[in-house]
Amino acid sequence: MVRTTPDAVVENTARRCRERNIVIPTFAQMKDPTSVPTSIKARLAETSLWDVDPANLFRITWKNEPVAHGGRFNEGNWIEFPPELTGVAARIVGLAGKQFPTGSHKVGAAFACLVPRLISGEFDPTRHKAVWPSTGNYCRGGTFVCSLLACTPVAILPEEMSRERFEWLRSMGAEVIATPGCESNVKEIYDECWKIRETRPECVIFNQFDEFGNAIWHYHVTGTLIEEIFGRIAGARDRCAGFVSATGSAGTIAAGDFLRTVFPHIRVAAAEALECPTLLRCGFGGHRIEGIGDKHVPWIHNVRNTDAVIAVEDERCLALMRLFNETAGREFLVREGIPPELVGRLDLLGISSICNLVAAIKLARYYELDSRDVVFTVLTDSMELYASRLEEQRQSAGPYQERDAAAHHARYLHGVGIDHMRELAYYDRLAIHNLKYFTWVEQQGRDARELQRLWDPDFWTESFGTADEWDRLIVEFNRRVGLD
């Protein structure tokens, strides 16, 4: 049997890309799409946001024009939530993920996990399949990126995830594996990965919970966008006071690592479901905030950079989902003085996005932030992916009326307090970091010395610094392809 060298694989992959008209964007282009080649912009003018067209690789950016077809680029998509809505003086800003292909920023994480191996010859699209273990959006992002890069996807996600996810994955031709349980059943996903490793040598697993490409993408692309937005909206005396992200795979929260380098006094908070308070109480359980995987601490979570843990209950998120999306809820908010234009955009918040908003309000209350303080969070996806969940609530709780809206607004929005929060001192962070041992060393075969290395700040500085080298390799690979 002839052994295929990595360079031969790269050459074959480049030929494959040439045949399929595939050009790969750099991290620099995802941060600043004005540098995207004119030829690509011309292709995008004829392409819809979700089209399986390789040109849409260049739409893996926060800066897509918010149109379904033919969009170019803008300066980013975000919502500022006013005090009339949040009940706190601090300005809360959410980055809107809907304008990514697939409707979620997870395509960025998937891109950053697959592409470095693709352009280095570690992943051979002619014989390998890319496995995307996920609690929802990541396997969707991975499937989409695979489709654009002419790779074969395998999606793994819990069987209790929303119907829309499964339908879309199958429509894209992905092999779909449903594992037992809900959001909280991450170990069952890992068990399936071990089974695949042992029985399917053609499969390469891109586990978002331990793939550093996930965190590196958010550090550079999400983090720098937040810095840019703050520069546009902030006054001379304003402070970038906080960044809040549900932990999930711990990719998004890495934007906080970048922000710490620019705003040293920022508070970075990790949000999670109260029904599964892993970071808050070393707890466990099931919950309904789709988009958050838990019962463990992700390998790529730099816990040393996390200042607080904030838990948010299921019921609050589901009640606010109805307040923000039912006709009676929206009419009530307008009567309460919320600008109709903003109310009309509240469907940009999916369930985990609502969790992030609530956690941002909690952080503002806890630290007594004022009108000079700006807190950023991420609206991972939109209600476009949760229509069935809204219908389930209608079936179980009945029609939504004005009295429901008034009660939910008072209790679940303006009634947000500082309960279920934990400010982390040095040894609190170390204790959470050490929880990684039980998942990653005992269960997943990591070495304890690797775990100790993760506590070293220099490790993260070096890891986040690899993006420039990846860009160099992408540019070199595109030269081989010869299309840009």
C-alpha cells in the first residue's frame, strides 16, 4: 500500500478546490471583509446567504449585510438593549448571529477547526469524513462548512433537540446520529465519538469542546468586532465593563480573553442553565436552554480569565421567548415605551441568546454598573431555529395574553436579580479548572500534565497567536489553487 504524504494530500485537495471553484478566506478577511477579493464580492452579489456556494465561506463573518440574497458587508450586526427593556442603567449590546450562513456564528468555529487540518494535509476530503459532535448549532455549522469545502459531514446531537435542526441536517445530506438525552447529555455524545474512533477509521472528529480552533476564531473575529463596536458607540468616559457568554463549548467566551488585552478591567462572566449548575455548584441535571452543553468544563475554556458564573433558569428564558415573540407580548412592550423598531428585532434572540441577555442584566446589577458602562454579549442564533419550541409552549400553556406579558415583563425581565451568581476568586477559578480532570483525563484520555499546562497564562497567549500562521498557510494554499 502506497503511503500518501501530507504534501500530496494538500496538492490533491488544492486540485479539488480548483475544480469546485473554492477559495478559502483568511482570519484577517473574516475580521475585515473590505479586504475580500473583488471577484468574490461579485459572486456574493448573486448568492443567497444559505446557498451551498463556496463563495459563502467569505460570509463567515459578523459583518454580513442583513439581507437574504446578494448581500455584501457592513460594520457588524448588533442590538443595543435600552434601560426601558432591561431595567438597568448600563448599556447592554448583543452581537446578532442570525446573519451568518445557517443563522448562527457556529460556522466560524467549525471553519477554524476544519480548515487548518485541510490545508496542512491532515484531513483528506477524498477519504475522510468530518464528525461534528454537538448540542445543536455546531454540527449545523460543520455540515454547512463541509458542503462548501466538498467534504463529507457526520452530525452528532442529542435526540431531544429541536425538530428544525434534524430536518435541516438531513436536507444537507449529512449522516445524522441522535444520542440519548437533551442539552445536558454531553457524555453520551463523547461515548458515541469513542465508538466511531474504534470502528470507523475514515472519520476525523472535530470536537468543539477541545478544538482550540473554536476559541481562536472567537478570540480574533468576535473579540475584535466588540472592540470596534465599543469604539463606535462609546463616549469619551464610557467603559467596556463586561462580556457575558453562555459557556457551551467555551469557544465564544474566548472573545473575553481578547477583550482583556484591550480593556484590562473588564469582567468576563460565564452563563449556564440553573437546572444544570456545573460551574456554579458542581451540579448536574437536564435543562431546556438549547445551545448550551454542560455537566463538564470544556477543555478550551480558559477559566483563569473568568470573573463570575451566572446561572439562568429555564422558565425565565422560555417566558421571555414568548414575551418577545407573541403578538400580545410585543404590543405590551411597545406600550411600555420600548421602540417598535427594537421590538420588531427581538426575534433575533434564540433561547440561549435570551439566557445571555438575562445574564448580562444580572452582571450589571451585581457590579452596580451605570450609564457609562457597556456590557457585551452574543446572540448566538435567532427564533428562526425555534418555531417548534414556541408552538410547544402555546400547546402546554395556552394562548398568550396581555396579563401574561405583564407578569413575565415584571417577574422575568425587570425582576432579574443577583441570585444564582458566583464571583470567582483565584482558588475558585482553579477549582473549576481542576474539574476538567474528571472529564478529560479520566474519561477522554488526556494527560494530567496537559491539564496543568492549561493553567499557565502563556499557553493561551501562544495558542491565540497561531492565527497569523494559519493565515499564511491559507494564502499559500490559495496560491496552489490558483483562483484568487
